[in-house]
Amino acid sequence: MRLTYDWLCDFVDLPSGVGPVDLVETFESLGHEVEEWGPIEPSFRDVVIGRVLEVTPHPNADKVRLTKVEVGEAEPYDIVCGAWNFEAGAVVPVALPGAVLQHDFEIGRREIRGVVSNGMICSETELELGDDAEGIMVLNNDYPAAADKVGESFGDLMANPDAWYDLSITPDRPDAMSVHGLAVDVGAFYDVAVRTPVIEVAEIGDPSRATVTLTDEVASPRFAAREVRNITVGPSPHWMRARLEHAGLRPISNVVDASNYAMIELGHPTHAFDLDRLGDVVVVRHAVEDETIVTLDNVERPLLTSDILVTDGERPVAIGGIMGGSDTEVHKESRRILIEAAYWHPPSILLTSKRLGLRSEASARVERGMDPNFCARAADRVAQHLEQTARGEAAPNPVD
């Protein structure tokens, strides 16, 4: 179980003086072995928040543009930039002359095709904050507070101080397989209050027509599902991607990331289906003889009759509690999704996972046993994140 100090502080206010280093001993005292940990420190210095005032063509080059950037001083800076993913009004990280990137690369003034550039507007890769090298970081959506901090340190937008931890959670503590669950432990240790997220979903439009049938009350005694419409699939905000990376998960899209983020945050795995590919009928059943499924990793998996499946009434679309199928994967053009948050029989999931060699963050939680009372709230939490990061609209009439 991986988490960050800053993420934990979303749920609990630690006593004054308890910093990232102190938390290592605290986790150990609570019975959670710290296998690894380390500080999260920026590799840049003196990068500030700027606002682009003007964008004009370069007189001598087609692949770069001229910008005027306000950084809180009397006069804006002229900066040549090769990115095209922004216009005037964008709030951006700016490395002025004298700033340092990637620990030891000092930024200076330089002439680019006859025009002096006073620094540079930075991308995620240049700041070593992510893998997006196609354009510069535009902070307007990812960090809305940056608009009121022009001229201030960009590093102060990041959590400071911060650290990551990799904890070994014993099998008898499924409740500690989340940031909130660990916050409960830490709150008890320091005798301080713990915050529980307020989960509210604004339902819009016609009721969902999705139906769910469970055929084995032992294999899957509870299955919650929530339809979300009109989503725009794209990258998640930088703050969410950064937290997922520190938690050991690769960001994929705002839909998949919302599901993974809620799992690390609150401990209950969920799965998102493309509802137009799935259809409105869901049947949970055991596999039949000689049945197979192509999972999200594009591997065809042979199934046994002991395996628990999510199906569209006919074909399997997911191996319950372990991995979804490729046929109903969320993709760039997806507009309607169905969020599944179910309770699965832990021993069955453990056996299927081991047999198929499919170990995941989800199966690690399911096989320990989760709280079946949280299914509906887990689906709602993902829907809430999608409202904020994918412009989603939750449909009335969720299934439970």
C-alpha cells in the first residue's frame, strides 16, 4: 500500500511538529511495516507562476511563437515558446533567467532566430513532474488557485514538505488498504479527529435503464452500479496524476484514474465499463465450460466454472474483482460509462487471481475482504470525481 504524506493530511490534521520523517516511526508503531519511503522534492528552483498576456507569430520562424508573460513585476517578459497548446490568458510555470531545472541546468537569456527570449515556459517533462512533453503545463484547470498567485513560487503549489511511503499491510487489515483507513489509525495514535469525505452526486437527466442480475448470493452478494453520461475522456488533472504515480499506479485517462484514485483513497475497487459497448443488461454469473475472455491486457484467458464473471447477459465482460475485458474498455470516444462497485467472495477471487497470474491493486483488496456496506458510496465517489475531472453527469436511478 503506497501513499503520500500530503494525501494523508487530506483526512487528518497531524499535531504540530509531526513531519514526514516522524510518520515512518508512527506507521511502524501501528504495525504497518514501512518497506520503503522517501522525500518528494522538486528538481527545479526559482520557477514562478506567470500569466500569458500576448501570443504573436515569430517574425523569422514558423515553429515557435513570441509571448509576453506577466510574472508580478512592472514589465512583462518576452519569451519565445515552441508549444502550441495555449493562448493569451493561460497561467503557466515560468523559468526566468537564473532559475534552475533538473537540479543543475541554469536558465539564461538566449537569442532565438533574432529575438531574445528571457527564460522559458515549462512543460511537465522539463520540470520532471510528468511525461507530457507535447506542450507546456497550463495551470488554469489543474491548479485553479494559481491564477491568484502570479509572480509567486510555482513550487509552493506542490505539497511541501511531502514524502511517499510503501507499507506492508497484514492480511487481517483490509481496512488499512486505503489512505483514509490509514488516517483512521494515525488519528487514533495521535488522538486527533479524522475527516470523512463528503460524497455528493448531482443527478441529471433521465433515469438510468441499466439493470443488474446476481445469480449467486455467495459469489457476489452485492453489486452497485452508477451510470455517468456526457463524459469527455482525456488526461486527469496533474495533481491527481502525480498522486497516482506516487501510489505506484500509471495514469491512463480521467475515467480510469478516477476509479483508481477512489480505490487508493477509500479502499474499495471499482471498474468503469463503456456502457454503449456493454448495453443496459448486466448479469453476474459463474463461467461455463470452455468459456474464455480477452482481458484489458489483450490476453485471452481460459475460464473455469468456479470463476465469477460480469456479463452482458451472454458474453463475459469482466472477471469479477480482478480485471475487465477489452470489449467494454473505456476509450477516447466513450460518452456513457457504468461504474461497478461490487462485493466479491474473497476466497474465490484469491484462487482465480493466483490461477491466472493476475495480481492487481484491486484483487489485493478484494481477496482480503472489503466492507460490503460501502459499495454504493464507492460508485458515487467515482462519479463525483468524474463530475469534477471529466464533465460527467450522473444519471438518476443507480442500481444497488
